[in-house]
Amino acid sequence: MLKTADRALQLLLLFEEVDQEYRVGEIATMLGIDKSVASRLAATLASKGFLKRASDNEAFRLGPELGRLGMLAVASSDNLVELAQGPMDRLAEETAETVNLARLEDGKTVNLAQVDGPFLVGVGDWIGWRTEPHTTANGKVLLAFSEDVSEGLLENLPLQAFTERTITTTEEMRVEVERIRSRGWATTLGELEEGFNGVAVPVLDGTDRCRTALSVSGPVYRMSAERLPEVAELCKRAAEDIGARLGRDA
């Protein structure tokens, strides 16, 4: 049993390029096994979706089940942070502000990773913090684009006021969500803390599913409302880079 499993893994590892195909005879030669064994092995993997037959029905290529498993692997928090690190570093350098990666968990915005800008005055360390999604740019993006967000969640959000600018009614929240969906990015303008502004965009994977939100934030005297559209464009480029690493077409 272990020998068969090992051979199956060796077979899958033969594939190193997009749309690569192998015939049974080639598989047998490369693995050093009998052609009949290679045929049964390839057929079994194909029946489970790990391989699929090419158009001529004589060769095999990688199947959709590997893609599904790959998406699950890269969607884990640790892998997301690793994949996002380079684009986040570049975004922090381009904007000279703090960059955060966040996801929605149990109705709260949870910050997974952070890259600080060069200034002494920043936003502090937000990694691991749980915040109310209606108060932050990344939280609003997640409410607008995450598949897991239902109308019921929007209806039952505890719209607590943190400043005079915080959204506190369901109708205001609905309008804000529609605005974000329309333009593709969100802002916070002193809604969590006075003098603290930010902008965020969704990070989409290969199935166009929103996996995380990418945000840039800082004090209002550096992150003015007028500057946010420019920063949003930089965020979008970084999010597209991360999305490409998650299997999304550029």
C-alpha cells in the first residue's frame, strides 16, 4: 500500500509545467515501472480527479482535484501571510504607511500581518487585534466582498459608535457596502479613532473569492481624504500581485 502511494506521488511530481501531458509509456519509463502498472496508477488517479485524460484520450495531465486542494492550502493564514509578504513590503515602501492584511472571523476583523512604514508615528502593532468591521477600511471590504457575509450579518452588526464619524445605522451600512462594491475599495475616515484614516481593497483568489483585505492606514495629516484614491490604486496593484500568487489570472 505504501509503495503504491509513493508511486502515485512520484507520478504527480513528474508534472512541472502548465498543460504538461504524459502518455502511459512515458510514465512507466520515468518511474521505472511496468507499463501495465503505470496504466492502472494513472487511471486510478484520474478516477479521483487528480489526473485527467487529455483530448486524445492517450495522455494524462493534472486534474481539478489538485487545484481544489491547492486553493485550500494557500488559503490558510500562514500561507496567505507568506504569499503576501513581498507585495506588502513593496506597498509599505510605496506609500510610506502601515500595511495590514486581515480576514473576517466570527463577525470580527482579525489582522493577520502588518508591515510598518518608515515614520516614527504610525498606527501601532495590530497583528492579532479583533476590531468591529464597520469601523475599519479592511473590515468594510470584507463585509462587501466576502461570500460568507449574509444579509443577516449586516442586519445584526453591533454598530457601536467609536467616534462621531462611525456608521451607526443598518441603512448607512447598506449604502456604504454598495458604494464599496461599486468602486472596488473602502475607506475609514476617523471612524475607529479620531485622526486615523485608511483605505483597503479585496484580495481575490483564482476563483474570484475574497480571501483577505489589504489596507494602508496612517494619521490624517499624512493620509488625507484627498490622498486615499491614489493609495487605493497602489493597494489594488499589490492585491492583484497577491491574487496572482493565489492562482488568479492577472
